[in-house]
Amino acid sequence: MSKTETKSGVREDLPEETVARALNGLVGDLKRFQDGIETKLKQAEERVNMLDRKTLLAGRPALARTAETEAPHQKAFEAYVRSGDDDGFRGLELDGKSLNTAVNGDGGYLVDPVTSASVQSVLRATASIRAVANVVNVEATSYDVLIDTTDIGAGWATETGSQGETGTPTIDRIVIPLHELSALPKASQRLLDDAAFDIEGWLAGRIADKFARAEAAAFVGGDGVDKPRGFLTHTTVDNDVWVWDTLGYVASGADGAFDGADSLVDLVYALGAQYRANGSFVMNSKTAGVVRKLKDNDGRFLWSDGLAAGEPARLLGYPVLIAEDMPDIASGSHAVAFGDFGAGYTIAERPDLRILRDPFSAKPHVLFYATKRVGGDVSDFAAIKLLKFSAS
């Protein structure tokens, strides 16, 4: 029993159960009060976090970007392409660099990452020297290749004899300047206003087609003036008298034609053993149509198709790249090349692709001016050999 004081001053005893119930009720009220405070604090914290996320959208994107962070970029790029509205770029970032500071002074914007990736994928899939060459990304205006063109001297020495000075190797520097490759597709504004039109797919396809054809032609026959230098534009000499800075050739044995299949075997073994392991034939479709009919002395075809889908055809056991910019078989032409192009030809390019929307120059059409910087040249003259269609 518990005692309590009444109004009359007389203390009365209360049952302990009554006191316990009162205390439990007080504890419950305090617990509910505490839970209410915690709930309010949690709701306030969630509202603050939501405001922070909206405020920090212009911050550097996370390493693993979700659809939520990618959607604003795509929406902003589509709005810019369709109507020239660049308001969506403000506060957004692309590949870690702010769009409105990277290129706004030049009047254009970097292409959306999805579009840029699509263009690169098509370029790698095209049948050009790019598929077998050495491709490097640079951030400068040129790319230098250092080649050791001579061997170091060595000699046998006796136990007590004096050692004489041996030869010192020399290094040759090959400079590959980067040139600007551009495309200028256009579309009517009415077509761009059509919501069902896949503007990014169309733009990527047009740019990829233009860039792929221009690159493929330059890597084979470019003169090096405001474009990459093709490997066929270098001086060619008989492989028996080959020297550095020239490409060696083997004669087919007949003027403008094959004199049997022996010349292809001679071409393969004109290349050094250190290069043959990674060797590839390069020719166009017309030449391939002639070569695949050639047989050895036992009547077996030299040409064999790939055993699996996507595998290249093989000639004398080496893969064949069909590059349509290679010359046709003609008198004195170098219609077939064989070599390790990964060592012999280097393509240098900047990884960025830029696009400028021009709605004024060709009204009512809208022009899209896309640019990319790329260069290419022979980096090892010993790694590529040619077949010349001549008697000698």
C-alpha cells in the first residue's frame, strides 16, 4: 500500500497496483512523445536530403550512373538538336566536364555520350585499315612514334683481349599530325519537330557513314595534306633493295595479272618472321574475287572461308581484310598488301566528337556540323609488304 495526502491533510493509503498503472501510463505517454519527435525529425531529414539532391544535380556524376542521371543529358541534347534550345545544358555535366564551359565559347556542345559511343562502334565495324592498325588516343595536336631503325653492335671477346667500341643504334622519329575530319548532314525543321523521329540514331548514322568512308580512303591513299597519309603513298622499291622510309614490293610475274600463286607465297615470306605471326592480307572485293580462284600445284584453293560467323576469310592461313579503297588489279598497281599493320600503321585520334547546330545557313533546313581530329601514317616500314602487278 502507498500513502497519499488528502485535502483534509489526512494521509491515505493507495493500492500499489493503482500506483503501478499510473507509472506505466506515464511511461507510455513519454514513449509516444519520443516516437513522435523521432518521426518528425526523420521526415524533416528526408525533405532536406531531397532538397540537397535537387541542388547538387550539377555536381560531378557518380561512377555508376543510373537512368535518373542520364535522362537529363539525353533530354537536353535532344532539345538542342531539335530546336536549338540550350537551356537544358545549364547545370548539367557530361563525362565529368561542364557542357556550358567546355565548348560554349566555340558555339557548340560535346555530343551526348550515347550518340558518341554509337559512332565509335560503327567506325570500328567498318572494313578499313582501322580494324587491323594500331589506334591510339591522344590529347595533343600530333603523335610521335620513336623507331629503332638499326641494331646495336656486338662482337666476340677473348678473356684477356681488349674490347673495342661497337655500333650504336639510331632512333627515327615519325610525327603523325592530327587533322580535322568533318561531316555536315542536314534535315528539315519539320522533320526534326516530328516526335517519332529518332534524331540521335539518324545523326549518329550519318556522321558514322561520312567519317568511316573518309577515314578508310585516307588510311590507304591519303596524301597527308590536311588528312592522314595512306600507306600506299609512300615510295615503293623492289624488296631485294629495300631501305627504311620505303615499302618493299614483290612482283606478281605478269603485267596487270597473276602469274600463278607463287607470287603470294613470295609476298608472305618477304615479310620478316617477327611480323608474320600477326600478318594480314588487305585487298578490295574485286581482287578477292580473283584471288579466291587461285589454286596450288595440287589443285587446292589457297582461299578458305571463316569457319565461324564473324571470322575473316583466310589466304595461305592468314586473315584477309576487305578494304574497298585498295586499288583494283591493273598494270603496275599495288592491289594486295600483306603485313603486321598493328606495328606498321598507326592511327592517332582525339576521343572527343563535337557537333554544332546551324538553323540559319540553309533555311528551312538545319545543318549539323560534326568534327573529329584524326591522323595516320606508317610507323614501321619493315612491317608492310606490297604485291605489284608487273612482270618485275
